[in-house]
Amino acid sequence: MVLGALFALMLLQIVFKVNVVYKGMSFPFGDLVGISSASECVRAGLNPYLDNSIDPFGREFNYPAIWLSLADLVNFDGKDVMLVGWILIILFSLSIAFLFKVKRIKRGLLYLAFILSPPVLLLLERGNSDIVVFLLIALLTVYLPRLRGIPPLMNTYTAASIIVVATFLKLYPLVLLPLLFLEPVSLRHRMTALLVSGILAIGYLIDSFDIITLITQNTPQPLIMAYGKNVLMEKFFSDGTIPIVSNALIILAVIGVVAISVKAKRFIHTLFPTDQPFQETILPYLAGALIFAGTFVLGNNYMYRLVFLLLTLPYLLNQLAHFTASQEASSFSSENTLLVSSLLLMGIYGTGVFDFFSDETWRIVDWCMVGILPALLLLSLYPCFKKENGKQSVQWLPCLTILQFWMVLLQFYGYRMGEFFIPWYAIMGLASWGLLLTFLVATVHFLTHRHTTSPAR
């Protein structure tokens, strides 16, 4: 069902030119075109980092040089763009099918709301290279742990190799190196894998310093359809103050989260259950959390990079199902409320097919959503508050999980809500900062309690 819907939307956008993808390009697979045009520039004796005149939009190249080497190796040019673009869509769809084990229609509908969301459709429509990185990280966190009969030591060094290759391709996967601490091998082998892969990755960054500088200069810091540390800051501070305030807030957030995670054990002591179904989802959850947090700190990112948040969904939904099953039957169950809100957002904001509506119509819709969504959020939190021995108590684990789910949901859809009734980056910025904090709490807590929970390999 999900894969069929995904293919149908891509066919409408790319083949039949129906406006399905919000802010899609005038031609399909535009980011793949940027790679092919840069490769053609190199063959013509030009430096695509300084002059990519063959590109239809005149965009200077902003990918690591390994992409040019790969393009030259397979002689990739403009005539291959459509074929490669569809291959990437097929591979991405297959990876999603393996990532999300759908056994209930309710969970399938929840996943559908995210898979058919604007960031994912934009990623596929542009043929962005983040698809390749997503496939590598899915291989690392989902498929590799499920392989049977392979020695743990080989798995460990394979995982390290995948992280290094992903770093060569897009730089930011360097933040995944801490995952090697979780490998089920001896400390000596974990440290060796971490040290060797770290030296390779950092050596590559040093060797490519001049190109990375050009990449930084050629990559715009987006505010529209973006997330990152400066998105919210742009609303309140001048240009000269934004980096100082953003970095100071990040430092304070990290210090605060570490203090809470280490000291307030009673607050989050049950964050990561130890039974097998949860363990299978911990590794992809941590990978998605690390990439979001790492790219958030590095700067502003176009919204298609939110695709890595899909890796966090199986764990969050398992947590919600576990919590809901232990509660008395309630019409306000967290799963039901989140399902309604997800489908509501998908139906109203999910694609660009409603863009023919007037601005006035959208203002009415947006204001309705502003009223509906907080009400649904309160309903989803309702079962987390209960009385014990006549006193009101709060179940912090479900609260944290629900808030994470809601902030992930807002990351995928919130920018549309902000276009008319409030500056959009207020919603995106607040959701990004909130998600960063909750991810830091979860990640630090897990890493400081890894002796009780170890991901299955």
C-alpha cells in the first residue's frame, strides 16, 4: 500500500507533471542533474566548484570530490539522470519496506503519513544524494544486525567501513562514530574500530580541507523549508549575534541534558526497555537522533534531510504501543490520537496538490490546525497523568516519547502551518530545539546505561 502510493505520487510528479511535490523543481531529479553537469564541467576542463556553467541553474558544485570521481568512473552524464533517479526511488522504497515491519493497519497508516510527507517526496523528486546516505545507514542499523552466521568482529568492522564511506560521501555521517561503542565485541576491538575509522575520516577531511571550504561557500544556509540551529534565531537576533546565541544555547542544552541524565535517574530510569523487540529498534533510533542533532548543530539544512528521522519511528511507536497496552482501555489512547493527527496533517498539508487554494483559504485551514493540534496533543498526554494513593503522578517515559513523536511530526509538516498565521521558522525552530533536547536526553541516558541494554547483533 505504502510503496504503491509512493510510486503513484512520483509518477504523477515526474512523468505526468502533476504538482504533487511541494516546492518541486521545474525538471525531475534536479540534484542529480547538478552532479551530472559538474561531471561534464570537469570533462570540459572547468572547475565546477568555481564555474558550473553547464548546470541549468548555474549552481556551483557543493558535494565532496568523490562524487565527481564516481561519476567519471561510470561515465555518468545528463542522459543517465532519469534511469539513476528511478533506481534510487526503487532502492529507497525497498529500504523503507525492510525498516518498517507493519503488522497492524494502524501502524501502517502512521508510517504512511511520514513516508508521503513533503520532506520525503521532495528528497525523491530531486534525486538528492541523501538517498544514498540513507541507504547506507539503513544497511548499517537495520540489515547488518539481522544477518546471521557472520562473526561479530566482521560485523563491527563492516559497520565502521560503512560509516567511513558515508562520511566520504556527505561529511555529516561522521557523527555516527559513537555507534561503534555499542558493538557486541571486546572493548579493545571497539576502540580499534573507532580509532581506525576516526583516523580515516578525519584524514579525509584534512586532505579535502580546500574543497570543504568551497563546499561551505557554495552551500546556502536556507531558512525556507529548513531546520537547524539558526532557524529560530533569525526571528529574534541580528546577523552578527545569531551564531553566538545559537552556540551558547547548544552548550547550555548539552550541559543541562548531561546533568539530568546522570543525576535524575528516577526521572528517566526506564527510558530504554531491555526486551528484544525494543532492542532491534534502538540502533536505528540512535542513528536518526545523532544525524538530526549533528546536522542541527552544524547549521541550517533543507528539509529533505529530515528523512533520517524515519529511523526513529519504529522505536517511538513500539514505546507507545507498549505503554498503551499497559493502560486501561481509553478513547484517548496515545496511539489513536497520534494516528488522527498524523492523518489529518498528511491529508491537509501532505503534498502540493492543494496549492491552487487561495492564501485566504489556507489561512482558515492553518488557524483550524492551530486549534486542533494542541487539543490532540493534550489528549495524547492525558493517559500519562494518573493518581496513585490519592496523589497525581506523571509517567515521564510516555510523556517524553509522545513529545518526541509530536516534534518529529511538526518537523515534517510544521513549516506549512507557519506560512500564513505566524512566521514559519518559529514553528520549525521550536520543534527543532525541542527535538534536539529530547534526543540528547535519550541518547546520553542510553550511552550512560549501556551495561543494562545492548543492541542485538
